[in-house]
Amino acid sequence: MEENRKLDKIIEARMKLKERFEKTIKSTPSLADDQPLGSGPANRHGMPKLPEGQFETQKWPVLDLGYKPDVSLERWRLRLDGEVENPVVLTWADFLALPQTTDVSDFHCVTTWSRMDVPWVGVRLLDLAALVQPNATATHIMCYGYDTYTTNVSLEEALKPDVLLVHTADGQPLPRDHGGPVRMITPQLYAWKGAKWIKRIEFLPQNKLGFWEERGYSDTAYPWRNDRYS
Ligand SMILES: Nc1nc2c(c(=O)[nH]1)N[C@H]1C(S)=C(S)[C@@H](COP(=O)(O)O)O[C@H]1N2
Ligand SMILES: [Mo]
């Protein structure tokens, strides 16, 4: 069946990508730091649940550039391009037809609040990358929001299984305030690395700074290193 072959191809491409980045992923700070900064029991990656300088909140504050784009599902598109074999533009139906991942993870904002154990549903960045097949020359991604926001992420961080493009949070469609219809989440990095209202992911042959990274935020953004500003 056509659908099965498509899925097999995604899985095969995903395994290849995983292999290519396995070593660098394993040595990234959020997995390999032997002296991570923070407190509380270990999270599922062995890091203290509450990173240094953070406090837990039950609320979910809203932070953005002040402009919240209103993107209908009919108009919504996600472009994946740049250093890839197979650039695509996905419609909402295309996006929902990709393998869906359910996960629970923590959300650490650089302004010091952490929202714990958020249930999410969405598509792994890894599965999107498997679909477009990054060239061997690709090292980073630049994510673009419908509001003109940009943020860059290295591929060894972006391809971790926790990194999702989510359309559902707390069992509800992702609210527009928080980046709905779809935003990215990066549980192992400060939350500004996850673009709300995401519309494009460009694979890059070298690093390039995004909106906040250009304005003095850390390029790497590791919560357990208190790595906030550069
Ligand atoms: N498109 C877009 N994404 C964005 C931002 C933004 O201004 N525009 N702000 C970032 C910052 S600084 C933070 S802390 C988080 C906040 O997400 P929240 O409003 O859902 O809490 O989104 C990040 N993603
Ligand atoms: Mo932020």
C-alpha cells in the first residue's frame, strides 16, 4: 500500500539520521553533563527536574513580540527547505497524516519560570527531517514564525526525540496565545528556541543567529548550565 511504503521510507530515513547524529547527540550537555545545575529528582534524562535559577509555576505565561497571528487551518502551511534532498510544503492534512507523537515534558522559560509535565501531541522534528532528508552539509535549522520571529537550533539538539511540532497541549488544541495552530517545543533548551506559529524550517549549512540570539540571548540555551545570555 502507498501509505505503508511512505511510512517505511520515513522510518528508514529516520534511522539513518539517528545514526548520523547519535554520537553528537549523546555528548550534548542536556544528556551528558556530569555536573548539571539544578535541584529535585532526576528527570528522564538524568538532569535535575528544576534547572538552576528556575521556579515552578502552575500558570502558563504568554511571551511573544506582541503580535499574535491568526492562521486558519485552511491557510496554514509548513515549509521545510534549505539544505535538504526533498523540500516540501505541508498542508494541515499533510501534517496530521505524519506519524503523531504523544509526550509529556517540561517547559523552561529563560525569564525563570518552568511549567512541568505538559502533555503534548504533535510531530517529531526528527520525523519531519526524515521526510525532507537533510543533506550531509546541514548543521542547523532556522525556524520562522508567522509573526516574523526566528530562532536557530543545532541539528544535534533539533533531532532529539523530545523536540516536537505540537498542535495539542493539555488535551486541547494549542491556544493561539501559545502559538497555535502549531509551535515547536524544545524541552531540553530554554523555551525561546521553540517558535510559536511556526511556518518554515530552513536547514542551514552553517549556524546563523535568530531574533533573540542576535540580541544577546545564548546561542546554545542549556537550562542546566544556566546558559541564558551570551
Ligand atoms: N513566533 C514566536 N515564537 C516564540 C516567541 C515569539 O515572540 N514569537 N517567543 C519565544 C519566547 S521568548 C518564549 S519564552 C516562548 C514563550 O512561549 P509561551 O508564550 O507559550 O509561554 O515562545 C518563544 N517562541
Ligand atoms: Mo522568552
